[in-house]
Amino acid sequence: MTNILVPYDFSTQAANALRFALQFNEEQKRIVHILHVVEMISKPFLNIDEEVLDDLKIEVEKKILSRLEEEALNKFSAKLNNIRIQVVFGHISQTILKYADSHEMDLIVMGTKGVTGMRELLIGSNTEKIIRASKIPVIAVKNYVKPERIKNIVFPNTLLSDADEELILKVKALQHHFGAALHIVWVNTPTNFQRDVVTSEELKRFSKWFMFKDFTTNIFNDTNEEAGMINFTHLIKADMIALGTHGRKGLAHVLNGSLAEDLVNHADVPVWTYTIKERE
């Protein structure tokens, strides 16, 4: 049984994520949890009568069902009997993460609009925050794509020496699920330059050690890692990017940033991420 969580805020991107989730793993049993979070931003709100909150939940649930019909999302769930609609109150990203943990979700599929400039630096999106802290894989969806059309996945790997076995197993499972080819790419940049002959040998050892199947190894030159990954994805017309993230927080995040979050903000294909657990 696969449990998929879809945070839903009535946006076009959330609808795209829901379409994707409803078609994900169609041949196997799965439950899609549609979660709408009503953000509580002030203490007086906490004193509202419980009956009022219950009524609000019912109204939002009706609105979600109505939106499903309006956007013809119900046609994607014709064969799916297990849909759960939940309306909860709380801080958006924290509530989503708590729900994913307490209900033992296997995957989060989340729409993203992407943010740029100072807003990206100082605030970030809820999708970024969830990617940073999630214990399970997250697929960020901006534009709708049918899961069945995902046949080429880019796996950026510029830190081969830091390869995490659990991440590799997750990526291989993702590849198997879609029946896709995996394109392992090293992005060579001016600040992280390495001769092709050296990188080529490392890629060969890496792919042999982890026994990849149906894959290619690639070296791509660009001004920075993010640009290289996006440009390489466009070059080979890939359908998804999959990568690990260290989930940096606080000062470490401000100083070093997050490549995964940058890609979520700027890539136009779905981005799959998985947080690499810190070694003890």
C-alpha cells in the first residue's frame, strides 16, 4: 500500500500535483491524502468555538470536492476508491510534515510556484521548507505531466565521494517505478573544475559499484551546478530531476544554500528529492 500526501491550496500548481498523484502507481493499491491547511496566524483565532471550526472544515471539504468536479480531477480517480480529504488548522509547513509523519506517508507530491530574488533568499516557499525537513521523498510539481510520460530521469551527482546508499536505493526504486532511463550527470563548473578524464573514471566506478541498469553517464560544463542541471535536462529532453539534499537549516542554509531548493524554484520539470541522513 502506497500512501501519498498532496497538500492542496486550490492553486493551479496544487491541482497539477493532485493530477500527478492520482495517476501515480495506478496498478497498485494506494491512498491519496488531500490535505488543506488553514493557517492559524493569531492567538485570538485559537479561542473560536469548536463548532465554528467544525463548520469551517465542512465548508472547505465541500469546496475541495466542488473544485475536483470543476477541474475534472475526478476523472483521474475513476479507478481510485481510497481518497482521504483532510482539513486541519496550524502552521502550513509544520502541519504538513507532522501529518506525513503521524499518518506514515510514503511520498509527498506538492505543487510549487517557485520564488525568486530576495523573497527566495529570506522567506522561501512552503515547498522548500518541506523539502528541507521531510523524512520521506518529495516530488515538487510546477507544470502538469503524466507520470506515464516520465521516461528519462536526470540524476545530478557532483559529490560522488559523498554518495549515500539509501539515496541510491531510493533513486533506483524511482527509476524502476517509471520504467525510465537514468542519466547520471556531473556538472563541471569554474569553481569546481575537474578534468574530464578523471571525472569519467569516477563515474564509471560509481555506476559499477552501485550496479545501475539502463543508465548513461555524462559530463556537462556550465557556469554553476543549478544552471548545468537545468540546461542538461533541457538538452536531453528529460522528464524529471532526482537528487539528494542535506536539508541544511539555520546559518548553514543561509551560507551554503540548497541546490535542491534552487531547482524546485527554477526547474520546469518535476523535481524528486530525498534528504540524506547525517552520518553519525
